[in-house]
Amino acid sequence: MANWGMIIDLGKCVGCQACSLACKAENNVPHGSLYEQKRHQDIYWHKVIAATEGEYPAVNTQIIPMPCMHCEHPPCVNVCPAKATVKRGDGIVMQNFRRCIGCRYCMVACPYGARNFNFKTQEDKEYQRPDLPPDLDLGYGSHIGPWPYPHRTRGVVEKCTYCFHRIDQALENGWEIGSKMDGEDGVLPACVEACPTEARYFGDLDDPESMVSKLLASGTCIKLREEMATDPKTRYLPR
Amino acid sequence: MQLSFAPVQGTSRKYKILVAVLFALALTGVIAYIIAYLNGFKLWGINNSVTWGQLITVDFFFIGLSAGSLVVSSLVYVLGQERYKPIGRIAVFMGLLLMMGAMFTVVTDLGRIEKCWRLFMFFYLNNMKCLFAINGIFYAGYLLLLFTYLVAALSGSKLTKFIAPVAVLWAVLVHMGTGAIVGFIETRGIMYSPMKPVEFISAAFASGLALVMFLSYITLKFSKRPIDKNMYVSLGRMLSVLIIILMVLVLVDKLTHFYPPKRESVMFLISGPWAWIFWLQVVLGYFIPLGILFNPWLRKKVGWVIAACLICVVGILFERAAIVLPGLSQPLQYYPGEIAGIWGARGGFPIMIAETLQTVGIVALVGLLYVVGLRYLELLPASNGEHAQGEPAEHAATAAEGGHT
């Protein structure tokens, strides 16, 4: 089985937020209002942070896009009392809304702030794609095609899935998955696909021929908050 | 020592007003919860940074008070200290009610309350690596033990001798487990500490004893029952020792984290925007009560001792808040440097009406159960004079049913 990972080249990232927008559109993440933004109650599966060191004129601002890190040792899975957060065989850390009881312990434990609580019943106008059919099946093994969460459940925790629905669909249909050296990319998560500067790469970390493995082998990749020993599978090429 | 217990009459105007007020507050809390449930928790102060708020703070507080109350009861039922008998039953009763209150808070804090049964599907549908799930065993067993303990204590059964030590040890387990919920989370610097389970149980002993002293004194005073002032003075001495132990544990914990180089968390706690919570914990929880309890004149005056108890209980509520609110509000340092905008800002926690009314409602509900319990259960030591005037038949019945213990 594959071991999916993502590498983000910080040297190429221009901080345009196309990845965040693509994520919202793909996963039908609600827009969120200004009030919710102020209260920090809006939902983001993907964020872009700007970390500044030094003072003008000797200043350096680093733009860092942050999806879920899909850790090898995810603290959120350990602390979930209801087995609602699980690590799939291919390394993707998933949230099962049917099981989630909304205790928010995973949000306390996540070192990357990758998790969001759904604070209200979202109206249709909140979504990017209100035309999608209602979600009828979130069971294991079967899901309803490329957009898994047209209408979300209130009172549960949500997070990035590496667009698992795209990956699963590609596996079912035998399509190629991941970034390729020759530029003929296979199926990719929405954020990787949308990046205008091609700063993001996605693929199988266990496949020595994959582009992500070759980038990893270059030896320059960094992990965020390495001291937490979570061994994230979203890694970064420093600028 | 022969000591009989009798319920309060509950016919006075003050009693009825108290019941009515507590009922109204509890009902308001229920309505506030229903509204918050139907509208989503956007009505609460919690957000994606500070994910736990007033309810979890009160949950930790109540669990601590419950464990502490049980320990007070152990003075009578485990160690056989007859002089503390007047408050033995009430301590067990408070232990049960406070634990029930804690369960109300933790269950209503869930985003999907209808799925709370999942917490109790031990080893089957829940993840036993999770401290919440492990504590589920502790909490469920504790409630059962407390209930049995109370029944045994009220009926004067000899079983009390066997249940009491188990219940007290279980109470220690319950509260250490609760401390581990926050203490094992490395992500949150203010919470993360191997000391947390020990610190929690120490805070529980101090706050539980202080609350039993305060509430039993007030109850005895209002129900005009005999008050053994020497008992309170001697319990006051015990409280001062417990507070010192707690203070030392907290000091060592904070000093460990204060020692360079990783000291951001403790600096955020003691000098950040939430520092007032921590300093209220220190001043109200430790300094003022110790000031009273070590004063050679004041420590012998029961009124001052009881005041010290109340201040200590309030201080330890701030201790719980100082774990939850600053612990979650401290920004996560995803990358070295100053992170701009919302992702680097500290989490806010506004006091919202729905959440506050619910918190007050749960406290009122526990209070209501306590007051009603006094009316129907033989919890308080009987006053001979009072019985001679008002409740002769009731007193006789009490004695016949084994009220004499």
C-alpha cells in the first residue's frame, strides 16, 4: 500500500492562497462570515501562515502553507476517545463524522492547529457548491464520489483529508496518482493541483521512483515542529 | 460517641425561596443548553483556539471537589475519627452530587451529546489509549461506588467500612486520571507536565475539604443544628497543610518549566494576558487562606476559618481556569518567528450568555439536589432541642431506622 506524502517548496511559494481557496472549493468548506473570522469559529482545512524574523531592514518573512501534516504518529488519533480519528493504511489521517462525539480533545492535542470544530448548522449559501447532492453515505469503503461532504454535520471536528476521495477514485479506476518528473502529473489533491507556481508535490513516499521520494532523498526537507516527534508526512523544502 | 442524624424540615420560607431560586437557575441552564444545542456552539465563548471553556473548567473543578469530599469522609469511615462524624455523611453526599455535576458539564460540552454512549463502549467502540476513555471507566465506577457508599453510610451499614477505602482510593484514581487528560498533552506547554495528576489530586484534597467545611458549616448554621467549633478549627489546620502541599507542587511544576531554555509557556501564564487568572489562583487559593489559617488569633475563630475555606475554593476554581484558558489560548509556534494574523494571535475567550447561564445552571442544579437531599435524607446531625420542639415523631423514626450510628 502506498504511503502518501506532500512536499512544499517554500522557495517557490508566493503566498497567493490559491491552495486554501482550492481546498475550500473542493471540499465544500463553508465560507465563514467576518464575525466568525473574528471569533475564530470559521472552518479552514488549509491555512497559509507568515512567520517573520528580525526587524526592518534586516527582516525575513517566511510564507508557509499548512494542510494537515498527516503525521506518522498522530497525537489526534491517540487522544480520540471514540475512534473517530483514524490513520488509514495509506497514512491519511481521517475524521469519521459519524463517530465523532465533538469532545474537541484532538484539537487540544494537534500541534499544527489543523483541526476545526463545526460550530453551527451551515446553510446552503455558505457552501461553494450548493448544487451537490446531499451526503448519504460516509461509511467505510464506500463514499459518494469526488465531493464527500456536501452538507456537513454540526458539532463535530473536521480536517484536511489530502483529498482522499480523489485518491480513492483514482485507485478504483486505475489512474496515475501523484506528481511526476516529466510534468505529466497524475491525480493530485486540490491544493497541489491549484498551485500556480508548482510549489507542491504529492506522491507515494514508499515508492523510490516517485518525485516526492526523490525530493526527500535530496536531504534538504524539513518538518514543522519536529520536537513533537509526530513525524509529519507534509514536509517542506526550505527557501 | 452517640450521634443521630435527621433531615431538615424544609418548611421555612427561606428554604422554599432557596429551592425556588435554584430551580429557576437550573431551568434557565437547561433552556440555555437547548438553545445552544439547536444553534450550535457558536453561542459559546469557545472557538478553534480555545476549544474548551467554562464547562470543562467547571468539570475539572467539580471532579476535584468530589474527590476531596470523599477524602474528608474517609476521616470518619476509614480512619475512624469519631469527632468528624457530624460531617461524614454530608461529605459522601456532596461527593456524589459534585461528581454528577461534573458529568453534566462534560456530557453537555460534547458537540454531539446523543453519541456520548460511545465513551462507555470500553475496549469495543472506543480507543483505550485515550485518557477520556480510560477516565470513562474511572467515572462510571466512581458514580456506582459513591451511590453504594452513600446508601451504606445512610443506613449505618457495616459495609461502609469496606466500601469507604475502595471509594477513596477510586476517588484518587479518578482525579489523577483527570489530571492526566491535560498533563499528557505535549502540544500545550501550560498543560503538559508529569506533575499534573499529582497536582490535581492535591488541589482536589484542598478544595474538597474547604468546600465540605464551608458548606457543612453554612448548612448546620441555617438549619440550627449543633456546630462543633473545635472540629472546624482542627479541620482548618488540616486544610493549611493541604494548601502548603499544593502550593509546593505548583511551585515545583512552574519552576521546572521556568528553567531555561523552554520557558515561553510559563511566561505566558504568569505574565501574559491571562496572568490575572494565575495570580488570583495564587492569592485566593493559597496566600489569603494560609494567612488566615496561620494567624494565631484568626485560626481559632471559626468564622475566619470558614471564610478561608470559601476563598480557597474560589482560588482553586481559578486554578482550573488557569489550566484550561491560558493553556489553550497560547498560540502554537508552528514555525520560528512571529506569526502574523489570526494564526499567530492568542485565542480569545469571550464570556457568552448561553455558556455562562448553562454553567450557572449546572452549579444551581447541584445546589438544588443538595438542598432537596437535606430535606429527604438523614444527612445532618440532629439537634436534640429542635427535636424536642418540632420533630419528635421523626426523630423517633430516625432512631428506629438506625439513625444512631
